[in-house]
Amino acid sequence: MSVSPGWPVYVCLAVLLLVTVVANRVSGIGLGRQSAVAGARAVVQLGLVALVITAVVGSLWWSFVAVGAMFATAVATTSKRVGAPGTWPWAAAAMACGIVPVVGIVLATGSVPLTGIAVIPVAGIVIGNTMTVHTLVGRRTFAALREEHGQYEASLSLGLTSSQAIDEIIARRVPEGIVPSLDQVRTSGIVTLPGAFIGVMLGGGSAVQAATAQVLVLFAIMATQSITAGVQAALIRRRLLLPDDLGLALVS
């Protein structure tokens, strides 16, 4: 089974995008325009990615270059989303701490063959989910640090260090960034059939192969998100990964 370009798909996409825009307007969410722009970008970007992957997938080295480009885009995107574009090197470090060992384990064990056609999608899934957890943790912890600045100052007055005072606020927020992926793992096969499972099935693989691939991906996601969130929290406590306003406000 495969989904091929053609009028049925084009009509389906147009109708789904129209439904999205109308739903946003009727419900008052107000993201209709952003949804339309996001949809248009997705079409263009995925079209370009398809051409790039077709061109580089035959070369392992070029495949790693493509993965590097994915990583750079993910770092730039999440740094902007958390409102701290100037700290992108620290964001890159936190994400790399999760991505590099996880992808390395997957490849070193032979679970995924060391070929471009395998490396690109697996690394892409890991990078995308690492970006997501970095954004969620950043947005939640930075909002908490702004809202609870009084608690931060009170903690300092009691003799806590700056790192300890920050940890008092963010410790309960960091896990919130990982909860969505844990829920996905818990409900896989019952509530949801995630992307890797569907992809293998659409590609002609058996249900057992699809389940194996999905479990591998889910475990990789849990590992990379746990590492990244932990490193990110450590960098926040040390005031290295903060938006400009918090960097000025959280003085020791």
C-alpha cells in the first residue's frame, strides 16, 4: 500500500486545510492564518526534502550532512520558540547530549542499518522529538521563573544559592515537558498508532516489523528526551540557557 501524488490527495489536503481554518475561525482560537501558512510551508518543505533525500540517500556521508542540517534547523527553531535565540549554542549542546548517544546506540547495535535510507528518517524522528521537549521544558520553566520571581528572591534571602533558588521553581516544571511523550508510549497500540508503525505498514512491512520499528523509535525518544531535559535544566540552573530578561532578573 502507498499514498501517491494525485488529484484525490490534492483535494483531500485542500479540504483538510479548509476545515482547519474554518474550525479556528468558528471556535475563536485565532490560528487560522498561521495554520494555512504552516500547511503551505509543510508542502514546500517536504517537497524539497523529498528531492534532497532522493539525491543524498545513496551516500552515507551526504546523509549525515542532511541530518546535520536537520539538527541546525531544530536548534534555531526551538531557540526562537523559547524566546532565547542568543543562547542557541547551549540549546545545541543540550540537544546533542540526547541525540548523539541515542542515535549512536541505535546504529552501533545494528538495530538500524548504517545506510542513508535508514539513518535519515530515524535521526529525523529523534531530532524532532528532542526539539519538542526542549521547547516544552523551556517555555514552562521560563514562564514559571517569571511568574514566581518573588519566590526566587525569597529563596535567596534564606541563604540558598542562585542555582538552588532556580531549582526550587523549575524542578516540578521540567517533567511536564516529558509527560506528552510518556503518554504516547503508554497508549501506543491502544489509543494511537504512531508514525513509524504506519510508515512501515504503508511501505509493505508486516505488522510485527511495524511494531518492532515503533517500539525502537519510542524507546529512542524516551532516552533522548530524558537526557536533553536533564541537561537543559542544569544549564538553566546555572543561568546559561535563559532569555535576556531572565538573565538580568535572576541575579545572585
